[in-house]
Amino acid sequence: MTLIAPSILLLLFLIGPGIDSMLEGHWEPQGSSWCEPIPPSMALCHGLGYTSMRLPNLLGHDSPGEAVQQSASWLPLLARECHPHARIFLCSLFAPVCLDRFISPCRSLCESVRDSCAPIMSCYGYPWPRILQCDQFPKDHLMCISSITQGQNGTASGRKAMPQASCADCELEEASSAKELLELFCRSDFVVKVRLSRLNSSSSGLAKFTLGSRLEVLKHGPLLGGEIPGRLSLWLERDATCVGNLSKHHPNGGTFLLMGTVTGERLLVNRAFSWSKRQRILNNAARKWKRHRCRG
């Protein structure tokens, strides 16, 4: 029996007869356990649909304070939004839902989160922790929390491939000259003028943005021009830190010039500029792009 993410409310199910045979080999702490309210200071695991956790948790923490302290170190990774189910995976370990028995993540969920988030961790010199080795978790045919999603017909669909992480975070820049912008234009795989509009805040506290209707593809590089909007939407979804940097001084959105490279299915934005009528250098460069010839 496999529990389906992303809604953690699906953990609140009735345990049917014969369940013990399904839990053979289930990864679970030994000894007694008890339930505690999830502390308000445990930002990692608030708002998932349940309010109590079982201790000791699946990482061996036997007090709420220890779980809060250790879980806080994962918040920066969540802010990068490296995987849509990373929070559910981590909270199933730090703050397991208080049922009759522990419900651990499935091996597939661990592997999916690891494959997407470990590259970001390695950017900062942190390997995937040995305590989270995925082969210790039960396979998906057992009772566990899975990364499989339900299709419209109710059947399980395959895992969506996550884009590879980037170690570079874009920052909003000021152009020093039109010449500099033209050189960046030539070195970039793609260049777009895009309007970002704020939607709401995500569970991690980061603002969510959407592409405006006025998207101007100035250079599409190896992609077809029609592919750019979909790739930019994926960038908005995945590169939360980069988008957050752009919105520091534009909390409700704005118009930006974005430049970057194409890697597989991923657009990597590595240069960004705010675009307005007052940006004389940028507007001057824009008048030259159409007739500018890049060397090499």
C-alpha cells in the first residue's frame, strides 16, 4: 500500500487488516514512542495538514527542541525549491505524523529528492547525508510516502525528471555600458525581455511569480522561439533563489532583461537587469541588438 504525495493529508488513513505482513522490513525505530505537538518554531513542518509528531523521530531526535534545531539547517535548501516534495520527505523524518505506527518515506521519494537536491548541496560543499541513504527506506509496494502523483484517470504516472541544479544565483545588476550589454548578448544562449507578476507566497515564504503576456524573445539560441515561455515557466518554478533576488527591490514584479545559457531542458539565468524607460544604457543597447553582429 503506497501513500501518495504531495498532500500529507493522505497520511490520515484507516489501517486495515493484515497490515503487519505488508510492513515486513519496514524501517522503524525500536522502543516506545509518544506524540508531541509540532512546535511553532519548527518552520520546516508547519502547514502540512497535521499538528502532532511522533518522537523519537525517524532520525533519533527524542525532544522537540532537538528536532527544531536540526531541522532548521534544512530551510536554506527548501528555499532553493530543488524538489516539489522535499519538504514532505524531510518532515516525514523530522516530524513523522502521529499515527499508530511510523510511516516512513518510500525509497523512490528519497531517490527523487536526493537526485534533485544533492547537486545544490554539493555547491556549498555538503554531501548527501549518510543517515539519509535511500536504500534503507522501504520500496514502494510497502506502506510509505511516495513521490508518485495521480493522473486524471487515477493511475499513477511516472516520476517527473527534475532539472539539474545550478550553483550560480543570478543577481539584479546595473549595466555599465551598452558595449558591455552587447558583449553579454553575444555570449548568452538566450536573451529575453520579460514581465514578471507576483501571484502569492509559497509555503517556504518565497514569493511566487508568473510570466506576463508581454514576453519578447531577443535571442533564442539553440531553442526554438516557441520553447522559451515553457522553459522560463520552469525556471520560475525551480530557481526560487534567483527569482527572489530579482524581486528584492520589485516585490510585486516588474520588467527584466534576462540572459543565460541552455543546458538540456533547463534555462540557467545568469545575468539580469531591471528594464524601464529610465534605463538609458539598456534601451540604447536594445536599439542595436537587431543589427549587431556577434564575432565568432
